[in-house]
Amino acid sequence: MKKIRIWIALILSLTLTLQVSSVSAANKTSESYLAYDIVNHHAYNELDDFMAADIIDGTLNEHGLVEIKPNHSVTRAQFTKILVNALNLKASASSKTFIDVKKDDWHYEYITIASSLGIVTGREDGKFYPYEQIKREHMAAMIHRAFKNSVAFKRTNTSFKDVPATHWAYKEINEASSVGIINGYTETNEFRPLNKATRAQAVLMIHRALKQETKNTPTAQSIEKFMRGHVDAEMSLLRANDFSALETLFNKNTTGFYRTVGLESIDMYKLFADMGATLSIEPVGTYTISITHLNDRYVQVETKNAKQKVHIKQGTSTYKDTLDVSGVYSLRKDLSGNWKIYNYIPTDESLANRSLFGL
């Protein structure tokens, strides 16, 4: 399911002309999460999900458009960063140093963390070769090492015809394949271990592995309690027009795309209030919460029947509507082990032209 593009827009029936700025120049804007070059890509959902969670970033091209370049190769340093970010890894007590990885390199921290956990080992000459394009065999081996304690890998008698039992990464490739983390090229039964990996392949493999972590899964009750607490507080603060407290709530419970678009929406409501507009929101009925995906670090939650009456007045202009802001929320654990909401996809696609809170 593709992410709805949630614009910070004016309510068309109001005669207001506002220019909404981003939260701050140093932070991402909601536009930063919308990559034009992945829309029709076969790995759209996984790439978009990682963008929303701040695991990967896009870059601006010469036309000012955000792009991921999903079919481009990925370097060993770049892949290490994606893996460390996806798992929110921290360094252990000691790590191996590499003569070609300096402390002022952008990738130093990521490689140091991965080295301390045994995910990367470098080569016999003491180098890591961070700018070398990563091969599929090395990617599979790193993923296996990173997830060996959280994914139930298993051996299988079937294997790729180009990965013999004598291959240095036979065990890792074989076991990752057995649980569907890597698929290879089914038409030829090849893994093509020496091929350069693309950004899309890197994201796909890590994403699949994350969805199989089931050794430290939270209870559905704890996730529902967190979500209900956030949604209820969100609506309560909106009804009270307490935008400062709402901003605090978002900084505490959210991250990534959801935080960015939420804070932009709050800025918009502050501008409405500064211009004398009044906002009234009342819930209609009782919404429900269901867990649609539950893993160690990533969770998806769906709300239904989340209806609310909205009334906005500014001068002689009035806006009234009943909206259903039901949708799917994506959550991930942060470095401290706390759950954060990083994405929201409304069920009603017409809300694509509204702010985060449906107004």
C-alpha cells in the first residue's frame, strides 16, 4: 500500500492565505520523505517504509526533487549505515579498527558499531574498504551476523547452484535463503554472490529480516495501550487548542515522517489561532485498535471508526465536517527501547489534501 502524500494545505472553504514554513531549517520537511523515483519500483513499500523511519535518506537532484536511486549500487559503508540504523544498534565494549576508516569519516560511527558486534570483520590487510561497492555475498553474511540472535535461521538441503558448500559464506546464504530473507534469481536458481548489490536489494533483505524477529516481541496489550494513550492525548489536546502540549507529545512519542508532518501541522494550527480562528473537535462514537503486524522492533497498528466532528471559524468564514481519520500507524523501537510512531497512512485517501489531523 502506497503512502498517502499528506500535504500541509489550507481548508479550501476558509478565506485564509497562509504560508506554512518548515519546523526549522535544520530539520527535514515532509517533502524530504517523498522520493519520486521509487513510486513504480517493485520495492516501493520497503523503500518508502525505511525513508519514513529515517533509516535511509533521499538526496536532492538538480531539479530539486528527492530521489533514492534504488537501482544504483551501494557501498560497504552505506550498507553498514542502513543495517545499523534499521536495528538501532549500539557499540559494545570493544571494536576492531581499520586503517582506512578515520574518526572524522562520516561512516566511522556506523562501522565502529558494526565491528564491535562482529557484524563486519574487514580483510586480512587491516582495511574495511568503505567505498567499495558491496557484493551480494558480503551483504548476506552481514545480515546473518546481525540477526543471528533474533531470527530463527534454519539449514536446508537446497541451495543455489552458484553457491557450493565450499563457498566461504555458504552457511549464511543458505540459512538466510531458508527463511526467505534472500530469494536469489529463481528462474536460474542462482544467487550471483559476486554481483554488486543495489540499494533496493539491500533494503529488501534487511526489511524481510526485521519482519522475522520474534524472540523479544512485545505484547499486543502493551502496544494497544501506548497507541490508545497517544491517540486520546492527541485528540484531547487538539480539542483544548493546546498546541504547545501537542508539540511536546509529538516530540516524545513520534519520529521520522510522522513527527515531521505532525509538527508542520501544529505550526499551521498555530497560524490559524494567531489569525483569530477557533478550532473545535469532538469524537463521534468509539474507535477501535487492532495490531496488524507484531515483531521485536517494528509494529503496525490499524484504527477504525476514528470519526470526529470538526468546526473551524475565522471571522465570517466557517468550516464544518465529520471526518474519519482511521488509518494504519507504523511504530519502531528507538535506542532506549521506547516505541515511536513513524508513519501514518489514512484509510480515506481524500485526506491526502489535509493536514495530519485531517483538517
